[in-house]
Amino acid sequence: MADKKNEGFQSGAGLIRYFDEEEIKGPALDPKLVIYIAIAVAVIVELLPRFFPI
């Protein structure tokens, strides 16, 4: 019989546990800032036709 070591299913299947380390390589933005930017872009897009009619 095979020796049963204290190994989980992930290590036995050859999978990597990604939740042990998190690498944030991108800029860390506050979620509120993202919402404010989206609202500002929406307002600008809606106002552009009034200032630059086609």
C-alpha cells in the first residue's frame, strides 16, 4: 500500500494553491474612485453632442 502522508487533494493532483499568495501587479484603486470616474465619463459622453453637434 502507498504511504499516506499529510497531503491534501490539491498537492496530490499537482494543482497549485493560488490563495496562499496574492500578487497585485496593477495599480490599487479605491472602488469609489472607479465609480466616480465612470460617472464622470458618462456625463462627458452625454454632454459632448450639445457642444459638438453633428
